[in-house]
Amino acid sequence: MKFENVFIPYGGYWSTPFVKWQGKFASLHPIKFAGEIATRALMERGIGVENFDALFLGMTVPQKGAFYGAPWLAALIGAPEITGPTFAQACATSARVLTSAASEIEIGNHDAILNLTLDRTSNGPHIYYPNPFGPGGKGDTEDWVWDNFNNDPNANLAMIQTAENVARENDISKEQQDEMMLLRYAQYQDALKDDAAFHRKYMVTPIDLGNARRSVPIADDEGIFPTTREGLQKLKPVLDGGTVTYGGQTFPADGNAGMIVTTRERAQELSRDKNVAVQLIAVGTARAKKGFMGQAPVPAAQRALRNAGISLDDVRAIKSHNPFAVNDIYFCEQMKVKPEAMNNFGSSLIFGHPQGPTGMRLIIELIEELVMSGGGYGLFTGCAAGDTAMAWVVKVGK
């Protein structure tokens, strides 16, 4: 699908730091936390909640009270008169939220939508499903986060096995994955230069989780693994006979992100710089064959580019949601992209994966990279559970 009049105000977006699960965000209610961050971010940008006629929420891990979803979150930020839907599409949740928001703006159903994405993989719910036909009436149980990481009910595979399937079919070695990890880790270090100047462009920081007695500050992402060639070489594959190590994959995390989607005219009104136009151009969705999740970002990207009416040669920056190093190796081989030509300043492979907000943060970073390089087209693509993927083409111009 292609869009003609869907824009993001420059600076009309934000993200918390991402914190490795069971870390400092582990005890925070993710909806209440997102409300606090959105309130602060909007105040810092001088944008009042009266500008929005809808709020779209994206989250993948159920939390207490989440039944009330977007309407509750709207009330928490001081906008009880607006409402909207709640979306859950695994790792593609951010892309799906933006797709739905863009569609509503394009057809004129809404004027300005606040999109908030969030998740807390820490302390996920342990669910009991009644089953009167079980032995003695015993019900079924599910650990929402852990069990779904480890079993796709369609493919009957854990997430890591899908990466191994792609590695095996495409002769991707552990050594190749190690090299990709080293590159992605080095790229993330660029975001930390000059007192994390790149992150300061969009990140809500510092966050103090303390109280009157004790300060618990968070200045940036937490839980990043120090990565060296020697360290990666020592790691064994997680699965017998496999190639993917703990060093070649991301980790679950907690955090939230926000983004305003509106018309060209309203985007200019709300922008930090009226000379910068950020446009959502086109979206693409795809599904790989069963058990090959890491391949799906390629056809999704191809479809988004086709819908946008451009080729990869027209793209100046690329970001990917890459839970496994295998994903980027496959993408680069299939799309004829040099590994160092994508994921500048970091990717979810390094800074972690809270699921709901991951894609939104990556699109935010894509926008900022395009602004720094003088504008042009950018491509985001990323896989999601069920061997699926979504991709977006954005454009930064005048």
C-alpha cells in the first residue's frame, strides 16, 4: 500500500532506553509507564494532547488492566475524550500500528493520531486456561513470554530453530554470524559517542525510578553484552549440531516508544524543524515458508519498495529488526547489500527486543539517520512470529 498525505512531525517521536528483561523496568506496569513517558515527551516537545483525535496502542504481552487498552492509556496522558484500538502482531506490532494509523489519516478519518507502543517481557503472565475435559478437570497453562518463544504452534518450532533452518539452507556458518555480531556491536558504539549524542536526538532520558530515599537513574540502554571476537569464538551453539550461539541473537527487553502520525499541514505545525518533512510512503507484508522466519524480511522489503515505486538503489539508509545475526546475513546476500551499509547506530540485535516498541524505535533511528545524511528514502524491515515480516519505506525531505 502507498500513501500520499501521511507525515510524522520531525521530532514528534521518542523512545525510552531499552532495558534487558528482569532489569530496572521489570516491576513497572508497562501501560502506566508508557503514560508517564508520553506525558513527559509531549511536554518537552511543547505538544498538547488536544492535538490528537485518536490514540493507537501496540503491545504483545498482556498486563493487568490491559483489557481497557488504548482508552485507559489516553486517560492516563490527560486525553480522556479520545480513544482507539489496541494492536498485537508480535514483533511487527509497531509496523502494524503505523500502517493502521497511516490508513486512517490517508482516508481522512482522523487528523492526528498518537501511536504508543510498549511491552514488558519481564514477569510476563502465567496463564491458566480452564479445561473441564482435562484429567480431573485440570486446566492448561501457558507462560505467555517463555512458552511462545519456544514453540510456534503452527511450525512446532522454537524461534531459534527457525534461525537454524535459515542458516542450514543458506550455508550460513557460526563464523559469519560472529562477524555480523561484531559489526553490529561496533555500529551501536557510534550511537554512544559524544555522550550518546545520537540517542539524545529522540530518547527520553534520564529516567529516575527512585523515590525520596533512593535514586535509581537510567541514562541509556542497559543489558548490552560486551562483544569481542575472542568472546564469540568461545561460545557454543545453543542447539546440538547448530550454529546460533547466545552471542548471535538478541535478548528480551522492556521499554516503550511513541510517534505522531498526521497530515502534511499538521506535521509542519508540530515539527521541531519546519524545514524537515518526514513522510510515510509505503508498507509491505510477507510470510516465509513454515519454520523460516528469518527469510520473511526480504519479500516484505521488496513489496514495500515496489509499493513505493522505487528500487533499493534509491534507498539511503536501511534498518532491520534482526533477532538473529542470521537474518541480516540472509538479507544482505539476497538483496545484494553490504552489511556495513545498514543498521548504522545500532539495531535490536544489540540493544534488545521489547517486541511492541522495537520496530518504532528502529524507524525513529532511521528517520534521524536520514536527517543527518541530508534526506532521502529509508527502508525498515523486520521479521515477526509466524514466519512473517513487515517493512516500511519512509522519506525525509523539505
